[in-house]
Amino acid sequence: MTTAYTPNPIAPDALKELRHTDDAGRPCVPFTDGEGGAPLRCCLRPARQGERLALVSYAPLRRWAATTGAKPGAYDEQGPVFIHADPCEGPAPAETSEDYPFVRTGALRAFRRYDADGHIVGGRLLEIPEHPAKGFDAAFAEAFADPEVALVHVRAVEYGCFHFEVRRPA
């Protein structure tokens, strides 16, 4: 089964900036991942042991708003994300993707919905089911059934961290 919606990683131009200075104004500090498993937002997969990573502050709504003219106001926030410290290949091609990234049956995900102004217009909590793609597809279909919803951010409930965004299908 392939996914019905496209998870978007952090854009290459944003990654280039984050690898220098993050969205909190701090310099990028690379490290070697001794264990593996960190959720990489640049290529939407877990890190492998020994890869060079960086933990940076990222403001996904701010960066989206800069390209759309939205004014998220108080909804603008930043938080920690893992990225490769050096340029990477990005996500695997869609033809080979069989699921959404960072899924673990039973884990909780928040689907935060935003309108074209960057304001929260709802959300949904999802306990990842045995067949994750079906659960994610249903949550996105529900979100985009509301014509006000422009994009959805998927976040881990456990840590509140940003996983990826999905924009309204064209």
C-alpha cells in the first residue's frame, strides 16, 4: 500500500540555512550518532549508527508562512529536530515508500491543522493502528475535508516534536 498524502521533509534551502544557523539563531553543532534511530526530518527516516547529525531548532510554520504570506502570529513556534549535518539524498522516491515516516503501532500522533493564515483550525489525536497508512490516510482525509485547512503538521505526542507536514493536495 502506498500513502495517499505526501509527507514533506524540511526543504533543501531551509536545510542549507539550518546547517549553518538554526531558527533560534544558534550555530549548527554536528555530532556522530553512536546509537542510531534519531528521526531525521531531512530524509524522513531513522538515523543509522555512525551518521553525522545535528539537533537544530526549526520553525516549520514560520518557514511555510514566509513562502505563502501567511501571518501565523502566536502560532509561530520552533522546536528541536534532527537533520543530517551534511547534505543528504532526501527521502526515498515515492514509488518505494510504503508508509508514513516515524510510525510505530500504538504511538500517539497529533495532527495539527492550519488555515491559509497559519492559524490553528483544529486537530486530531491518532493512536497509530496496526496498519499505519490507513490510519494516517483517514486522519488527513478528515483534515482536508475542511476547506479551511491549508496544511497539517504531524507531531509526536510523547515529546511534542514536529515530524513532517502535509499540504492540501492540488
